[in-house]
Amino acid sequence: MHRDYRKPLVIAAPKIGLKHPKAYSSLSDFEEGTQFKPIISQDYGTTITKVIFCTGKVAFDIEARLEKNGSTGYKVIRVEELAPFPVKQIREEL
């Protein structure tokens, strides 16, 4: 069956990702003209030397560790859509 719209793959995972404080979206993310973000990135420092790709709770743990240690030189790219894989958005981000 072919549809004229795209739906992200939904993965059943532990509820910890739903309850984590960083997993909440603001109301402005649901206004008209907004769309699903297949990747979410966070920079730690102005000069990036290492890029970390991850998903879900792992991203929250890595970001917490980087913030706790005051680490710089990292970019954490959290992949929110696994299928179809967001190659175009990742290339743009890099």
C-alpha cells in the first residue's frame, strides 16, 4: 500500500524516555508550521572535534555526563527517526 504521506517508525521502548525531564517539548513545538524533527543536535563548545550519534535514553545519559564534566568539543546528534534513516538531515548537520 502506497501512501501520500510519511509516518515515522514507532519503536516500543522503556517508559524512562517518556518521563525524562529533557524529553518534554514546549507548546510552541506543536503550533502550525512546525514539523517532526528526525534529528536533534546539541553542541558542547564552539570547536567541535568529536561527533556522537545516539538515540533515546543513551542520548540523555551522554548529555548529562558532558554537562556534569563540563566537557567541550563534542556534538551529540540524537537520531529520532530510524526508518527511513535521515541521511540528508545528518549531512546538513555535519
